[in-house]
Amino acid sequence: MVSKEDYGKLAGDMDGTKFEGEPKLRILSLGAGVQSSTMALMADAGEFGVKPDAAVFADTGWEPEPVIEHLEYLKGVLSYPVHIVKKGNIQDDILTALAPGGNQFASAPFYTLNENGKKGMGRRQCTREYKITPIAKKIRELCGLVPRQRFPKTEHIEVWVGISTDEIMRMKPSRFWWQKNVWPLIDKKMSRTDCLKWYEGKGFKIPVKSACIGCPFHDDNFWIDMKNNRPKEFASAVEFDKKMRMHNPKVKNFVHRQCVPLDQVKFKNDDGPDLFNQECEGLCGV
């Protein structure tokens, strides 16, 4: 568990700035997965003392259909507004970057295979580009700021992040000096299992796991479920995986860690823990 002292350090910004007074806004970062959905509903029930002023969901353009359906469900049951922002379509943007004339760089951590057979992994920029930055831009808009306008030094925003006790390693302060990250589920000492138990007897729709369709952090159980129950999404991932290797024979990108075409992967049940429980929650992998 994180001590109160350590939690206090994390609640500051990157420079260790101390936030004083009430925040201008309280914004819930919504990923529409288990943890952030639980946090959103608990907040609406008043279980954190105060409610957020709004929730913001960042759509990457390649979200699973069950996630979008659950997002619409939340918009219908929450008493505070849910804003949806979108930077672009991550699938199309990555393929454009890898095509001739692009920067030849996939902004997601796909698995790579060089000519000499050496395996690697790409850099992760997708979280910042398609989640963190669009959400911050929307928050500034909600504060009445126009592009390039400085955030008042005497004010700050509180951002609620849906991280549970089994993900403490993901707790980090905001990269924006005017944002103070807080973790209500950590305060309540709730694990992901506790979040699922919270739904018992309450009548709410239980959320699904949240992540992009072609996220390289899916475990084999997730891929098997997608292949069997959402064949159109699996076909989309297979086609994307194939297209990533069309233009660069020296470094080949793959969606799956086996570094073979996705439709040739021999999936195994319980192939090991996935890195993030397939939860993006707006701050995937940070």
C-alpha cells in the first residue's frame, strides 16, 4: 500500500508544487472499464463526499463495441455530464505513419522483429497522444480557456483517476502543473475485485474490460474471447496487423508478442498475466 506521505507526494505535480484551496473543477477521467466505471458510479452515489463536475472519455477511434455501449449506458445513468473527445483514429494514423512518406514510426508499443531475427518493442506514445492530451485540452475548454491561453497560476484542476490497489505502480502525478491527480479507489483501499463486488445487488450494468481493439498488451484470453465473440473486431485487428508490415521489410511490426501474423497465432489459455488487465482507463500504462 502507498503510505499517506507517498500519496501526498504523488498528489502534487511534476515539480512538487503544493496545491492550495478548492479546485476550479473536479474532472473524472473515464475509460469505461471496470475501475473508472465503478469510480464514476460511486461518485454519483456520493461515496467520495463530493461529486466530479464532469467526466471525460477519450475515444481513440478503435474502441471495442462493448466499451462504446457501456459508455452510452453511463451517460444515461450518471447525473453529471460525460464529455467524449477524440484526437483522431489511432488505427488509421498508425498505418499512415508506416506508409511511404510517413515517419515510419508506430506510436504504440507493438512488437518488432528485425532482419537479424532480434525481437523488440516500440515506444509508447499512444497514451499521451490519444488519451492524456485530448482530455487535458477538453479540461482547459471547460475552464473557459482558449488555445495557447495560460492557466491561471492561482487555480488548479483535480483529476480523478480510476486506479485500484492492485495497480499502484501506475500512480503518477500529472504532467501538467495545473492538474492534481487523485485516486479515490486507492483512498477506499479497493482492488479490481472489490470494484466488481461493489456492483452486487445494485442493479448497475457490469462494465467490460477497456482497451483498443488492437492493443499489444492483450493476453491470449482476451484475443480468444474477441475471436469467438466479436469476429468483426478480430478481423479488424488481423487486417491492421497485416498492413503494418506492408512497407518496411527491415523492421516488421506485430500486434502479438509471438511476432507472427495475428491470424497465425496459436493462442493459449492463461498465457500469463496481461500488463494492465486490458484497462486503458484514460491513462493506459502510465
